[in-house]
Amino acid sequence: MDTNISISGYVNYDGQYVLAETPVEVWAITQVGGVFKSVVQLQNGSTNLAPNAGNILNNQSSMSSYIILINTTKGYGYFIPGMVYTITNSNGLGSFTVSVDPQGGGSGSVPVPIVVDGQVLPEAPIINVGGDVTPDIPFEGDDDDYPFTHEFLFSIVSNVDSFDLYDAIGGRKAAIATAQLQVSYGVPNKEYRVQIAFTSSAPGELFEMHLNGDPSQYPLPYYLYLDGEYMPKNVFTLWDGIFAPTGNTMVQRPITVVVQEGTLLDGAPQGAYSDTVTVLIIPLDSI
């Protein structure tokens, strides 16, 4: 098993929300008949989950082992409740197999079937890193203890299909969309606040549009603005001053872009350039 594993996502670092990749340790807890038999940290390759010699089952019919990810360097509140995190390693996290050595030793091994979602499989997938399957941290508490009654609804409206490059250079900002935030069931005249960030899959510190929307083709770096305020990539910014005089309100802020001028722009081949931007919202009232 490859144990060079990290948890990737936004975290609370000294009161600021930043994108981080946090290394974690991988441990295995083995239990037989309700009794813990071993707690070991897994290493790259193979690790014994039980003592090296002897019959660990002691007339029991089965043994259970649990894989646990532990971060030993970050304290409480580092990971954000409700935030979606992904688990990755250098090879892209796949699956692991548990095996048992034949009695008396030998070089062979016999796979031990593992129950996954009611199905007995020779391999137990930890997580599918593709698609929409990602873990999150839910609110901890019973439904009756949930302290919030208001709701936020974020949406992107007035999303333009395209814009002329001329409108995003020479000091001009091209309008591409409008960010809309609604508060429902709020307390009249109470201020509500959210943290908002913009990110994309393109590498580097700047946003980039690519020829034909292909990240491997020619890039055009650009700057993104929310209501005229520069929004650095992957950096949360406070959106405050949201009041709901009647308990409900809707506020909007325009999103504009400016294309970086210079040699990249001067040498850009003709064609259509595009990028996909993801918006992240954290309501400060619910943390």
C-alpha cells in the first residue's frame, strides 16, 4: 500500500481560509471478538496487521481491521465542517488488498475477502478520486441541536457565452457573470457574511484561458474581479454587509475579467479561449 497520502482542500489556517494539501498518517486497528489486538502505523509496501506468530483468532471466526487517516500536526478547527476534501497520493489513490500468509510460512499468500457495501470483494477501494465521490465533514450534532435557521442560496446569473478580447484589455473590464446570494429565514437587520473564493484546474497562481478550452494548449493569463475587487486565485475574501430587513434578501455583485497584456497576448494564435472557474462559499455564521 502506498501511504504517501494527503488530504486536499480549504482549511482554517490562523483564521484565514487557504487551499492546502495536508499529509496524513495511515493507521490500522485490528479487532478480534470485540478485543483490540493491534494498532499499527502502515508503511509503504506491506505491514503486519497482527502479531508475527501464533493464532490471533482464538476460536473466533473473523478478524476486523479498520484503516484510519490521522493528522498529528494540526489541531481542532483546522479542517472546516461542511467543506469537501479529496484524498490523494503520488499515484492517485486506488485500492488495497489484505492477505494472509499460509500456516508454516512460505512465499505465497491467499487474498482475504473484504465486505464492501454488502459485497464480498478481493479488493476494498478506499475512495474513488474521480467523478463526484469525495468525502466531507458533516455538522456534528443531533438535528434538534442544529443552531441555525437561516439559509443561503448562491447562484451565478447573467453568465455570458463569450466576450470580445478588446473589452478585457487597455484598462477595460469585460463582464462575464453576476454572483447572486440570497438569505432566507434570517433575523431582521442582522448582518450576514460569507467567505468567497474563485479557483480553477489550471496550474499556476493566475487564472488562465486556453485555446479551445484545452489546458495543454496556448494560455492567456487573466485577472478576475468581484464588484471591482481583485480576487486572487484560491484566496478567500470576505463578502459582508448582507442584511435581511424582512428576514429575506438578495444581493448581487458583478464578475469581470482583465486579460494580462504582454508577450503572451501579443503572440497568441487566433481562436476561441475559455476557462472553467469554480466558486467556493463558506457562510461564516455556520462555522
